[in-house]
Amino acid sequence: MNTTINISLPKEMYKDAKKLMSDKHYSSVSELMRDALRRLLQQKRITENGFTEEFEDLVLKSAAEPEENDIVLETDEDIHNYFLHLKVPSKKK
């Protein structure tokens, strides 16, 4: 359910908003304003590292895992096979 609000903009700002709407392919000035507001609201949830809190938690959890659990892609072939076939090379002893 949407709530309708009205805002007043200086003519030049409205003109700039209409141009941006067209340039960025928004369907309306309202959609442009919703997107801008979403981005402002989301900034609060971005960490100082530029991640969302959830993603940063995953990064920190991964960083805390023992190094012996890491998979090391040592050659171009290892890298190619991993991304092409999702083959993980066997651990070298």
C-alpha cells in the first residue's frame, strides 16, 4: 500500500529531475525520487568498508576460518577449470 506525498521543488531542480529521469530511463519523477530515497536510506546500512552489514559478517566469518581450509588456484588451468567447470583442484600434500 502506497502513501501519497506532495513536495515542492524549485523550477530548475524540477527541470533537472525531468532530464535525469529521461537520461536514466526512470518511468516518472516519482520513481526517480523513490530510488533516490531508497539509496539515502540504504546508506545507513553500509559499513565503513562499503559492504552491507550482512555481507561484511560473511567476509569476517570467512577470514576467521583456518587457512588450511582455503582452496588455492595455482595455475591458469586451475583457474580456468574452476570457473568453467566448477572443478576444485585436489589439495596438494
